[in-house]
Amino acid sequence: MKKIKTLKKNYEFKNVFLKGKFYKGKQISIYVLKNKKNYNVIGIAVSTKQCGAVLRNRIKRLVRENYRLIKSELKQGFDIVFLWNKKGDARNANYYIIKNDIENIVRRADLLK
């Protein structure tokens, strides 16, 4: 199983935030920026003010799993940052809600092949 490439450095996230396009869903928002690579690179950000570490990591795992299942259907060559909305209740984070949100946003962002 191949590992998902991720954004790690603060300047990488800032670059996507400043230059990327923004798409908002019910609980997740994404920033998309074209990169010069043949693969997608993702970043996941959940505010520390939202919830504790356990819930933050759960949200990240759910987003990562949903991305893993849909990544074969996506166009390649993008930096994608997933943000958990501040108004989204972290305690109600659900696999299926996140899945529907990501699918709708990806369709609107025209990232599907």
C-alpha cells in the first residue's frame, strides 16, 4: 500500500492558503492549488480550539481514510488542504458525513477525472 504524500511545513500550508482556491462544505473546507508534481499532496488542519487531541486525531484519520478511498478518481498534480470548519461540531464527526462533504466539494472543485 502506497503512503499518502502530505504537507508538513508551515510555509507549504501558507502557500496553499494564499494562492489556492477555496471551497466550503458543511463541515470541511478545502484549499486547492496546482503543483508541478505528478501526484497529489494533502494537508489536514484542525484547530486546537475546536477540541482535544483525541478528537482532532480522529477527525484527521477520518479525512485521511476518505481521501484514500477517493484518490484514484481524482486528477493528479494538486496540493489539497482539508480544514475542519469551526462551526462543525467535532463530537459529531462521522465517517459518512465527512464522505458526503468531501465528495460534494471535490465535484465542485472539478478534481474528478
